[in-house]
Amino acid sequence: DTQTCVVTSLEDLGDRSDPRAPCALLKCALVVAGVVDVDGPPLQEQLQHGLELTSWSRVPTGSGLGTSSILAACAVAVLREGS
């Protein structure tokens, strides 16, 4: 299953706290890493040149291996390094 999410406004990040929302983990990582300030200026001003973030995993959902936690930590680390 491939899922693509395009975020064009701060409102698109509003569902980041819902684990069932599309791309919630990556949306949350953008905020936690400080790349996007949801209380700040419009997204286009914050990400003037845009940003593409891609992730994938072959581990089955619900495997109990902590894949979401690992992915979240890696995403935040990469985003912080790049900002």
C-alpha cells in the first residue's frame, strides 16, 4: 500500500494527533522537529522552497516491533539535522 499526502497549508496538519489520519506520524514529526510552527506564519512562508518527506516500511502494521516509534524518532532526527 502506497499513501501520498500533500500538505499545502497549516490546516492540513490539524489531524496530526489522530493516529488513523493519513501521514499523521510524519505531520507530527514536522511540528516536533520545529520545521513547522502551527501557530506561525502560513506554511508557504515557513517552507519557502517546499519539502518532500518520504518513508516506507516492510514491517506489517500491528507487528508489535515498535516500527512507528522508530520511524518517528528517525524522522525527527533527520528533520532537525536538516533545519
